[in-house]
Amino acid sequence: MPEREKVYNFRAMSMQEHSPGKIRLLDDSLVNQIAAGEVVERPASLLKELLENSLDAGATEIRIHVDRGGQKRVSVSDNGCGIRPEQIGLAVSRHATSKLNSAEDLFNLSTMGFRGEALPSIAAVSRLTLQTRVSDERTGFEYRAQGGEPIGEIRPVAHETGTTVTIEDLFFNTPARRKFLRTEQTEFNHCDAVVRKVALGNPGVGIEFMRDGKTVFHLPSARDIAGMSSRLEKICGQPFTVQSLYVEHSVDAYALEGWMGLPTFSRSQRDLQYFFVNGRPVNDHLVSHAVKRAYSDVLYHGRHPAFVLFLRLDPKLVDVNVHPAKSEVRFRESRAVYDFIYRTLNRSIAEISPEEGAVALPVMTAAEAGVFRPNYSPGPSQRRLRMSIGGQSAAGRLTSGMWDAGLDRVHEVAAADESQDIPPLGFAVAQLKGIYILAENADGMIVVDMHAAHERITYEALKSEVESLDTIDSQPLLVPIRLNMSSAEVRCLESYREQLSRIGFEIEAFGEDQVVIRAVPDLLKTGDIETLIRDTASDLKEYGNTDRPRDAMNEVLSSIACHGSVRANRKMEIEEMNALLRQIESVERSGQCNHGRPTWMSMTLPDIDKWFMRGR
């Protein structure tokens, strides 16, 4: 009791010490510094704002100079339209912009910037010099400011058409904020990341980037896919460009294009993921989840996909005025956008098939798993094996006859006639250590992990079998499970009740904050149902869709496929190996096994020649 009184007295004292003061207007200098806190977090933040201004000015060439990580100096020059001398004062005034005329324009934005806060906010915490010239003026003009206050008058200066903004001594008048800056290298890394995003999102703009007087990179403008591929290689690296797939798809109001890394080219970090909405780089959890879901069945555990993707849609369908840094967006039809991205990428991954004449990778350093050419189609003698599944219960249908569905029935398929066109994975020549199949194709040698390959084949057959069923067998629970949830989650599960019922769940609401689970799919009867349903409800609430139940069943099917696939040291005849190669060529997602490991790799004849120094 004495302790409670002590706490109460302490709170009462705190309230007395922090009684409200007199309300007053803040002076302009303090207002600008507060605004700068929202816009200018570090040198990279102001660099982003200056680059967006250049892009909105119609620049086709931009030069960037960064000294000492941007803490000493950041300069951006462009060949855009420039600013008329009588409007320079407005350009450095708060909430002054040429990009909005009415409130309606705020919901139909086609420019990168629009708030009119960048230059005045930056000027409030730095020494700013602005030089600009419009095409019909004989001379340029210069404006200088320090701490937000102009220095002298606007004066004529020699300058090309366009604008140059130079920012020096960032946070010179706010030393407390300057202390939060990191090392020069760290700050430069952030600036470098900003420039790379702008370069990827605006391929038609030539960019020269310099650090402390030395060129970091010079990117000429890209006008076609070949030019963009070259720019992509300089920014993302040659391994990504070689091991990525170009995708392009549009439906109604949405268009998605770009490069998605092959599943075998995965990363330990999310450091090679770029997504642009109408040219604007964004970090959106809905988009991230859609991409992750598309790759969910082919990535190795704990790995992340690499991609550079561009989504285009009507500006009226997206709100970019969500975050001061404009790094987040809100879609008007978020469910439609989510489904469009997921289905486009998922289908692109599923349709990947081994390519005839695959692009060679650096010798002995990487596998060319899953590189494709769509114009190859297996002939009659290379048709996919029919995988029948018999039995009564769902589990029984999936387990019985598994071996018969695999390699013991390969003799039903005629051996490929070598007089025909050589298929992408070629023809088997030998088995190595009872683990790998060695094959020869038109370009060189193919090495196949026979267990991993057969595992993917079996897994895809099991999934197809389950998906073909009208309903999946359920297992009634002797004791129904009651779960306490938020009312929003209960409503989400109720709206998704029919879909859950089709895959074997029997769930009903019990009041406003409880659900009762009465039956579960036979495949999941031994799983953690409570966690699964909670995660399902969370996904439905957050994204409006979920694959949690399907993923859980796929894990079971994956385990069945793993145990039912051909094992190491099983002696295989040439006919059996060739039949397996033909199956790999026809099955979806054949480049990886169920666990994300490569199923095959290729080495071209020139690569092999290098080993033995032939031709030198």
C-alpha cells in the first residue's frame, strides 16, 4: 500500500510539473527545422529530393557529386527546364510547387515530388546554392541561403540550361542532429543506394555519379531492353542479369514488367529487391508479401528472391501521399494489385522449363539451374509420365502406388530417338556414384541430381492430384478447438469459410471473439492447427488472402514426395535416366526440388575447353 501511494504521488507531481503552457505560433525558422526533420534525415534524404526535382523538371542527363559521404557537400546538376529568375524565391518557399493546381491533382499525381517542402527544408539546415537557367534566357541566375536565410540578392551567373543545387555543411546549425550521422562510408552507402534506385527507375535518364572527385559509375540513357539490361548489369551485377528472367504482363488497368531472379539465384538478405510503382521506388508490405508468396514453393529455407520489377497503373488508383519521404503507397484496390502481382510471378516461375542452349555461367562457380527457352516442346516420345494415385482415404490416395507412379513405369515411355532434335537436357550417357545423371545436350554437359529431380516431379504430381479433388477428406475432431481472437479476425475467417471448407476445414464463429474448429484436413490432423488458423486469420486481415492452409498441406506432400522419390545408389538404366530427363523438361518449377535445391546444372563446351586450355 505505501508503494502504491508513492507511485500515485509521483504521478500527481509529474502532472503538476508539466502543466500546459501558453499556446503560441512557432517562428518560421523553427517551423522549417521541424519540416527538415521530416524530409532530411541524412545526406541520402536530401539527395533523393534533389534527384526527384531534376526528374520532374524533365532532365535527361543528371550529374551527382558527393563529398565526404554527403556531410560536406552534395551537388546535383541537370539539363531540365530550369527556373525563371522571378520564381526562384518561390522555389525555396514552403508549400510552393508547380506540380499541383487543385486538390483533385493530389489524387492523380504523375510527378515524383509535389509537397513543395524539399528545398526550404534542406536550406533550413545547410548552406544552399541554387544556379539555374531556362532555355530562352541569355544567362543563368544564382540564389544563396544559409540556415534558411537568403544571402544577398539573386544575381546573374554563367550556367547551361537546367539547374544545379549544391548543399554544403549539412546540419551545421543543428549540431545535435549532426551527431546522429554515421561514418562517411555508411552515409555514402545510403547515397549510393538512392542513386541506384533512381537509375533503375528512370532508364531513359543518363546519370553520372562521382564521389570525392572520382567517378563511381556513368550510366548512359537506356532506350530499349538491351540498354536496360546493360544498366541492370552495372547496378545489380552480372550474375543477376544472367540468372534472371524478363517478365511482362498486363491485365486491365495493371501492367507488370521487369526482371525476376531465378529461384536458384537467391540471397541471404533482401539486398537485391527493387520495386517501382509508376517509376517511384517503394517499400510496400503488401507487394513484398505477394512476391514472397510467389516464390514460396521454390526457395531454399531462409533465402530471399532478387528482383527489379515495375508496376504501372492509373495514378488515380494509388495514393503516394502517405509518407513524408514518399517511400510508401496505398492502393485503392489492394486485393486486386496483390493478386495480379502474385499470379503473374507465380505463373512465370511455374512455366520455367530447361532451355536449349542455356547462357553459360562463370566456369565452376555457379549452376545454370532453371534457365529456359519457351520454344521447345517435347515430342510424342518425350511426353510426361502419367502418375496415377489409388486408394481410399486422402492420405492413402497420396501414398499408395507412389513407386509405380515414378521410375518403375518409365518403360511405358518410348526411348527418345537421337535422330530427333536434341532436347534441352539432352540424352543420358552415364550415372555417377549412384547420385547424378550425366547427360549430353547440344551445348555441352548436363548434370542432374536424380533424387532432387524426381522429388520435384513427384511433388508436382501430388499437388495436381489434390487440386483436382472437389473436396479434401476431413478428420472430425473428438474435442473441437476453441480459439479466442479479435472480432476483426473472426469476421475474416467467416468471410473465408467457404474456401476453408473446400480444403477440409470446418470452422464457425462462436460469438464475436471466438471461433470453433470442428474438423481439419486429413493431411493436417497431426499438425499445429491452432497456430495455423491464427496465422491464417492474420494474413486475411492484413492482405485479404492467404496460402497458409495450402502451404501446410504442401509441406506434407513435400515430405511424402521426398520419401517416395528415387534414392541414392539406385542403379538406373539408360532408358530410365532418359525418361527422367524428359519428365524434368515437362514439369513445372523443375529447376529446384521441394527444398529449393537445384535439380540440374549445365556446362557448355567452351567452358569445358577452358579447363583444358584448348584453343590457346
